Amino acid sequence: MHPVIYDFGSWKIRSYDAVLCVAIITGMIMIFSKARKEGYPAVRLILCLLGTLICAILGARINGWLFWFRGNPEMLNLNVISTRSGMTAFGGIAGAFGFAALYSYLNGWKTLKLLDIVAPVLALTEGIQRIGCFMNGCCYGHKTASLLGIYQPDTLGNWTNRYPTQIVTGLFCIVLFAWLERRSKDRSFEGYILLNYLFVYNTGRVLLDFMRGDEPIALGLLTVHQLTAAIIAIFSAIVLYFKMNTGLFINVKDN
């Protein structure tokens, strides 16, 4: 764990911020390149990317506030862009998809076509971002005596062997990106990549988050994020099934 790369006194360069910047720049370049090949106009596309970025950060931050407010009131400090567990992937994904869908609709673009481009890149950017989580010490795993354990602290500074959930989730996201990119070459319909992303990503999060040690249980054995992921995974699986096997929604015009 190495949360601060360099300390200038009152100003610090945080490892999470640095890795997040790399992830954002990589993602924006990839989306721009892929969308331009599909014929999207450059200026409007840049505005879309900037709006998507802002909404992703706001969504991640708001979700962090809602989730961590009671136990971590310092998260309300608006001068801090990223702190331990101050931002969440679910909020960022929701913000990114939400703005991209709204912007494409208002500009008369095919919404699902654009989201098919965005989805795999979101998986890649999260894969990179999880490196920052590992360096920052957030999103840590439960204690374990198994060979999988890595010596890590929790947010209170308690060091012990823990599941490397940041690394595992990051590898999962990178493999998901590669798989979606391969499937995008012969997608069956617009929205196909998006639905596959929503189903696989959220199924993976339900399973992988059982190793997480930083989130409180909300219902049974599941956290709030696992419950959310389970609902999204089930819904996307149902829609994907009907789209693939019954033709439901096939004739609905994408906006």
C-alpha cells in the first residue's frame, strides 16, 4: 500500500488520483477512437465524453456519500476528490451510462449503439482504477489465512493478511473487457454488448464481493452493492434472453 506518491506539504499527489487519471485518459481516447470509426461527429463526441466523465465522477462521489455517510462523515469534505472509499464504481458506472444515454438521445443518436461502445471501455477503466484502490488501501478484503492472502491494512490501519479484492476485481474487469471486445465483432443487435456487460459484470461483483471486508451486510449475506448487482444481473439476463430467443423488442426503434 502506498496512498501518497509525493508530498509537497499542504498538497499531496495521491496514488489513487494518479491511477484514476491514467484510467480516464485511456478510456476517453479509446471511446473517441471507436466512436469516430462509427461516424460520430468529433466536436459533439468530445462534449459527450466530457459530460460522461463529469457525471461518472459525480455519480461515484454521491454514491460514496450515501453509502459511507454514517460511518465516515469526513467524506462530505468537498475539497477532497478521492479518499479511502470516497468513490464507488457503481455510482461511476451509473453516472457514465446515464449521461451518455441522455446525450445520445438529445442528439438523435442511436443510444444503444453508443452504449455498446462505452461498455467494454468502462470495464477496462475500472480494471486500471483498481490498481489505485490497491495502492490506496481501500476496497480491502476479509482476513484470510489462505495462500491468497496479502498483507494489507483496513481503513483503521489494522494490518493483516487479507484477500486482494482490488487485484482480483481488476483482473476480472480486464478479462471482461477483452471478452466484450471479441464479442463486439459479431453482435446480434444494438444493446447486445451493453446487456452482456451488465449481466457478467454484476454477476461477478455479487460473487467477488463476498471477499470484501469493507462493506456492511444489508440483507442476509449480501451488502447493498451485492443486492443492487444481483437485481441488475437478473434484469439484464431476462432482457438478453428474450432479445436472443423470442425477438421481443427487436422492432423497437433505438433513439
